[in-house]
Amino acid sequence: MSIPRRTVLAGGAALMTALAAGCDITARQTTEWHPAPDALLPLLQGTVALRDRYGEALSAFPGLQDRLGLLKDDHDQHVIALAREIGLNESGPFPQGSAAPSASALPAEQGAALTELVNLEKRGREDAENACLSAPSYRAALLGSIAACRAGHIEVLT
């Protein structure tokens, strides 16, 4: 039994077409993949900036240590927890973004500095609440506790 020459040539052509298509697949697989940044990264960046602002306020107004020291410590813990959740080194450095509060100079007057911290806490609470509502359920407890803590900070500051 012999196979017609045309059948062999047609089969060879089909095989070459399949191999060429396979090469295209491997070429697509070698392209570099960049995962999207974690949705909590802006919240982490804002938390780092808020913690740092508390540090600036404590340096400028050491008499506020009793009132602000524990609040800054809370933000230290939030940074650690968020960094762990995202999978980053909890000591930083963290990728920069636009979610951080402005890097303007701290107000020279103690009352104005406290007012600024209240406003930053309010914005931070809203950010944490929004993150909690849009995050997967396994992150809700962490984000909800951060939002509640920030609400408590507002009460302490006002």
C-alpha cells in the first residue's frame, strides 16, 4: 500500500503551518509580564505619609507627645500590617505614588498643625473605608479596623 505523493505533501504543508503557529505562541509567552500594582498601595503610601506627618508634629511640638504619640504608633502598626498584606518589606522603601498627603511645611502654630492632622485623618479614614468596601472579603477586617482606628483618632484630635 503506497501513500499518494500529494497526500504526503499536503500533510507536510499542514505540519509546517502548525509548527509556524506554535512558534507564534512561544513568541507571545516570552513577552515580559508586569503585574498590576496592589490596590492597597495608595492606602499604604497615604498611611506612611500620615505617620511621617505625626513625626514632624511631634518634633515641632514635643509637648503633644502624650496626645499624639500613641496615634503615631497606631500608624506605625498600620504601615506594617498593610505592607505585609501587600507583600512588601514592612520597613520600606515603598513605591511612590500620588496618594500621599502634600509634603508642604508643617504649620508653625500648634492649633493649625492639629487641624491639619484632623483633616489628614478624615481623608485617611475615607480612603480606608473606600478600600474596605471595594477590597476582597479576606482584607475587610484589616481595612475596617484601620478605618475605625482613624475615626477614633479624629475624636482624640478634636
